[in-house]
Amino acid sequence: MSKIVKAKYNNFVIISTITTDLVSKACQIHQTNPPASAAFGRALTGLVLLSSAFEGTKVEKLIMQFLTDGEISEITVETNMKKQFRGFIRNPNPHYEIKSNKLPVGDVVGKGLLYFYRYFNNEVYQSVSEIISGEIAEDIAYFLYNSEQIPSAIALGVLVNKDGSIKNAGGIFVYSRPGISESELIDMENKFKNIKSITTLIDANLDEYDLISIITKSWQFLEESSVEYNCWCNLDSIKRAILSIPKEEILEEVERNSIIEVVCRYCKKSYIFNKFQIFEIYEGF
Ligand SMILES: [Zn+2]
């Protein structure tokens, strides 16, 4: 379980999270190499923070998708708004060289487009924005400002051990509520500019509350909750996925192998159907 803490400071909402557990699980499932772990972990942590701003609204699902020209090519992260998160990375093993002691996250992600989908009961809203650096946090802030007109600041960090495991991960997100003054914004920008990297702060044993106090000491507590990497796929969602593939392809495959194996792209769980079960799916829906 990872924790998320929400606080208020004047006209700002400050959200902090330490997502080491959540990101570790995601990277183990997807067998990511160090720069892919950093990119994937930042995207997941970014959505953890952003989704907190949608709590109490009618949004039922959020998807953030990076489609890029870099080797990673796609990162998709989702939440069902029930504190559960899952994700997919197209290439978990991009080539890389360590440059000046830093993982080349921007290089392996590349440039492209960032899509953000908000699902309501019967509707989906899509927003799109340019990926300006591939460093993820900057791209999310750019999206919020240009596409949503929300002034915000976001810092994300994932520290990867030499063996590829996650040492720590987390982030801070500050956004303003309507009616903010220019001077308040400048004041917050300056506060945010002066913070050390998130991974350094977490490495120094700061918790979620300490991370908020780094920005300002005079915050008021709003709420605390837990989040986790936990896929919500089930037999029904996999059956629906089968129905979205052309029937001829499925029947050809089941003739050839006498079974169909469907692997969930978010949790790698395998679902196996025999010929009889496949026919049942076509009859049952
Ligand atoms: Zn799954």
C-alpha cells in the first residue's frame, strides 16, 4: 500500500505521495529496466496525484496515455477511481546509456502526444497535449496548463537501484483553486523551485506529511488515503476483449491451437479458453 496525503494552503491544494510499493509492484510485473522503471513509475505516480484532484466528482475512470517516438513508444496508466491503479508499457527494455549519473528518461520516452481520458457514466472526455520533454512531470504540468488552464506544479521522482529494483518513488502536486492572485502564484512558484529532488527527500526518510511541510509549514490537513497497484481485470472484461477482436481471427486461432490464451496487458494474468468456451462467449453476449 502507498499513502497519499491532501492538504490545503490558502487557495492551493497540495497533494503528496510516496509510491515506492505501488511502483515496485508495477515494475516487477512489467520487468522494466532502469530508465523504463523511472518513466513508468513517474507516470503512475503522476496519475496517483492527479486522480486525487478528481475525487468527489462524477469521474469513474481516468486514463493517461503517452504515445511517443522514443523506444518506449507507449505508457498507459489508469485508475478506476477506487484507489486502484494499473499500467502498461509497450517496451520495458529500451537501450540506454547513463549520462552524467542520470537515467536518460527523456530520451527513452521521446516526444509525442499525451492523451488524458475522463470517463463518466455514459461519456468520455478526451484531452490531448504535446509531450515537450519526455521527463513526464514537465509534460503533465504542460498539459494541465495548456489544455486544462490549471496553474500547477508537479514534481515526480523514482530512484532505481543498480539491480533495477525501486529504492523509492513519490511526488508532490500543487494546484490552485479558482480566484488565485498573480502574487500568490509567484509565491508558490518560488517555494516549489527551491525544493530538492523528491527521491533525495524520501531517501532522507521524509514521509508524506514532511514533503508537504517542505513547501509550506502553514498547511491544513484535508485527508489521507491508501492507493495500490491492483488490476481489476476479470473473466467478463476478458470476454468482452475477445469480442472486440474480429471473430474470424479468434476462430482461426482456436482451430490452430485448440485453445485461446489471453494475457491481461496490465497484470500479465493469463486466461485460457477452449473451443467450447469460445463458442459460449459468442452465444452468451
Ligand atoms: Zn489484469
